[in-house]
Amino acid sequence: MKSQNNGETSPRRARGRPRGWEDKTAQNTIKSLDRAMEVFEFLSEAQGKALTVISAEMGQSPATVYRVLVTLEGRGLVEFDPVEQVWHIGPQAFVIGARFLRRTSLVDCARPLLRKLMEETGETANLGIEKEGSVLFLSQVETYANIRAFFPPGTLSPMHASGIGKALLAEMDEARLTRTLQGKPFEAFTEFTITDLAALRDNLAEIRRAGFAIDGEEKNLGMRCIAAPVFDVNGEAVAGISVSGPTSRVGRDDIARLSGSVMEAAQALSLAIGGHATRRRT
Amino acid sequence: MKSQNNGETSPRRARGRPRGWEDKTAQNTIKSLDRAMEVFEFLSEAQGKALTVISAEMGQSPATVYRVLVTLEGRGLVEFDPVEQVWHIGPQAFVIGARFLRRTSLVDCARPLLRKLMEETGETANLGIEKEGSVLFLSQVETYANIRAFFPPGTLSPMHASGIGKALLAEMDEARLTRTLQGKPFEAFTEFTITDLAALRDNLAEIRRAGFAIDGEEKNLGMRCIAAPVFDVNGEAVAGISVSGPTSRVGRDDIARLSGSVMEAAQALSLAIGGHATRRRT
DNA sequence: TTTACGTTTTTCATATTGTGAAAATGCTCT
DNA sequence: AGAGCATTTTCACAATATGAAAAACGTAAA
């Protein structure tokens, strides 16, 4: 498990991180900062709550929570609504968060491809990545149709009930798969949701064979979704592209037609970010 | 300027904030948290920097910055790139930031209108609000054309050189105008940028008369933009809608045609969010 | 391979400063 | 007017954040 130091191009090597650097960082976190960020995240999940409610639900002193909120308010990360007397996430949080997308060229590369995909298929096209065992939707181009499937960017969705999620899971090796899935019970959203590991494994094998994943009303009734993985330079699946729409337009008969476009877009994105068009052959 | 307490429906009144509540919050901010957030914001502006660089540029101890970053990393707000050995904004920041949009229904209400506006005009349609003396772009629907004006959501832009910015400035009263503009020198981006207050005032008067604002290559050469204000329930301008495109397609002759659509969309949004279709008559 | 250098972590002693309980303040509703 | 409730502030204490310096570590040069 020693560092292998044999990266092919090795643009400039790491310097200074100790030997086993998996996740041993726990003793030099700042406690008060971590507690403050807990408040920040809590507020983002449950917006529009009053101070008392927040402090009660978090089991913290109102005074402390108050000071955290006031401090964050000073930077616009949080906002106070003086009419409703409740706290919200502030605009500065949006500004900073949006800069995450700037980091990787993934979104920039993807947008023209998403648009093309949407125009070809007529359905909303989505881009997502994996984030801590969930699918994080980064960008989308909406269909012209009035009935739409809509995942606002920033939305998190469980892997096991999402097209992009399953497309990513299907490309993971055994260790990563176990790690990603651990501690995540398979919540059943509809009668079609895959709720046990054996069935999921079967489905993943099928996905690998086909090259694309189908979410057939597994998250929302009446909605179907076709997804394909995007590979980076190392041949690892780092993102997924999908189209999603109502079953009326995305029927079983449409799968053959749509999946081709989706896989094509995913391959184009893989190439655009300097990756392999297909999975790594081990 | 005292609180008027005569809101029409007054769903539930505020309780507990002391008398003069302008901005007297300064003594109960948490210093260490504020310093940590400074690091966070600094990183968002200058991504991909190494620890040493960050601490040097911020004039802080490397040890402190390190602990802040490790703490934020533990929550995914920040990420460490072990290859390049630099720090970035993390996905969790995007997740939290995106929830800012959920707070107000502004974006939800606007999207269908932006789409319609884009289809009518053929140009990219944008939605923006004012945030601390700058325009914050919240959402957009892109044109089909290959040459595009593009402000990614989350972008900040100066008020004086932006269509939406000027549309909002034009609706401010004297006090608010002064407050918004103070401490912001009029940076010149092109030869057409308005750089002095007198000229800006003239332009704002013209905008009020016309009902829409034009940014004629004032920020980017070759790009023109037509914007109109959106009013809330109190008749205050809280947002702006615009279309933007290259001067080749958005020429002087197109202004009459486009401005109608823009104003129409802005009025529709005003109504959709429960506001007045036009400015408050004082 | 060994040495030198630059960067990142950790250690450690110190006092800064974050903390919660409780009191004070301010608002709304009866 | 006054009770009741939620938000701020005060205050005394010790938890803990801090920076300097040392240690750990990887890279590049000798």
C-alpha cells in the first residue's frame, strides 16, 4: 500500500502528505468550525427555520447557533428574513458553490453535448457525478415539451434508483462498489425500485453488457431515464449522462433509439475531457 | 424609516430583534469562524492554490489555514487535489449553494418565461438580482445559435456595465442608489463603458422613461444586452430579465422588436411572484 | 544512493475566545 | 396593560484555537 510513485506523466509530484494518507485527518480539525459548518449544512437542508427551532433540533445552545448564524450572515452565506423571522441560505453561498463547477471543465465540455442530445431525443438531458454514495446533478438542458422531468442542478439522488447512479455503479470494481453502497439501505420509492443487492448486481451486469442503464420508474412513477457512463483519462467512470422523460414519450420501444444517442453523447464527453471512450480493460 | 408594521396580511410578526436593527451586529460574530470563512471565500475566488500560497497571500499562519481546510474538507466543502497538491471548492459547497435558489420561487417562476423569451427573441435569456452592489446571475436559457453570450449562473458582474444592473439602478430611490454605488469605482471595460456618475444618471433617467435598459458593448465588445426590471409585491425592483447576444444579431434596429418581448417577460414574472407589473408610483 | 530544499503536518505552551446558563430586551397576542 | 415567547446580551470559565518551530515527507539535484 506504499505510494507507487509511477504516474505516467506526473506533472509535479505531491510533497509533504504523510505516508498512509487515506483519511487519517481527524485530530486536526477545528471543532468549533466543524460545529458551525454543521449548522450551515443543517440550515441548507431545512430552510426557513427560526433560531429556536434550529437550536432545538440540533441539540445546541441557542446562543451558539445565534452567533454562528450572525457570523455567516455577515458574509452573506446566510440570510435572515425579518418578516418571517427565519433563516435561509444566502446568495454568497450560491456564488461560492457555483465556482465548484468552474473547477473541472466537465460542465463546460458537457453543455454543447447535452444540448445536442436534448435536440436529438427531445427529452431533458442531464449530467451527474457521484458524490459520497449519491448522484449529484450538475447541469441539464431542458426539453421543449411541457411535461418534463426536472432535477435542478445541485440535487442529490440515491444511486440505486437513478439511471446515472446505476451506470456509475456498473463500472465500479468490487471494492469501490461495496464502499459506495455500504450504510445505504435501498429505500423503495416506487414498486419498481430495486431493493436488494442481488437484484441490483444482476441489473448492473446487464448494464455493463448493454453499455447503458435504464431507470424505469424506479424513483418516480411515470418517469423513465436512460443513462450512460463517462470515463476519464484513467478509464474510470467519473460522470454520467442521461435523458429523462415521461413513460408516455420514453416508452420501451423508444429505448433502442434513445440509448444510442445517450451512449454517443457520453462517449463524446469522455473524449472531450481527455478520457477513454470506453471502459478500461483490466 | 421606522418599521411600518402595517403589512396587509402579516402572517406572523417578528419577535425579539432590538430597536435599531440596521447592522449593529459586529460584536457577536465568532472571530475564528469569520476568519475560516475568509479562507473559504478566498479559495473560491482563487482556486487551485497550494496551502503555502494561500496562507502567504492571506497573511495567515500556514498551520491555521491548514486546519481550516482540513476541517472543511471533512464536510466536502473543500477538496484537496493530491496530484496537483492544491485546494479547490468541493461538491458540498455546490449542493448547499444550489439550495439558495430553492428559497425564493423567483427562479422557478422565471424559467418558463425565460424559455419563452429565448424562443421569441432567439437570444440567450438571463435572470439576475442585485447582491451587494453587483449583479448576480441566477439562471439562464441559452440560445440555439452557436455564437452565444454566456454568464454562467453564480457569476457576479458590476452594476454600471450591465443591462440588468442598470435596469435595477434606474428603479432605486436616491438613497439606495448612493448606497449601492458607493465605494464602487466605475471600472471601464470597453470604450463604451459609462465611467462617470453624471452620464450614468442621464442614462438611468432614459431607462426609466423607456422601461428597459440597454448595455451596448459596455462590458464586452461585440455584445449587446436588453434588460427590464422585475417588481415585487411592494413595487420594488428585485430582479431583472435580459436577453443578450452579439451585436450582429442584436443590432440597433432590433432593439425595438426585442425590448417589447423583454419587458413583457419581466412584467409576467412580476405578476408571477405576486408583484406589481409596473413600478411603484410614489 | 545520498543530500538539500521546499512544502506540508504535528507538537506544544499560551492566552485568546468560544461557550452555555441565565438575565434582559422587545415583540405580539390576550 | 400584561403575560408569554423568541431573540439578544452579559458574564465567568475553561475549552480550544493559535502561531512558532520542529518533524515528516517527497522531489530534484549531486
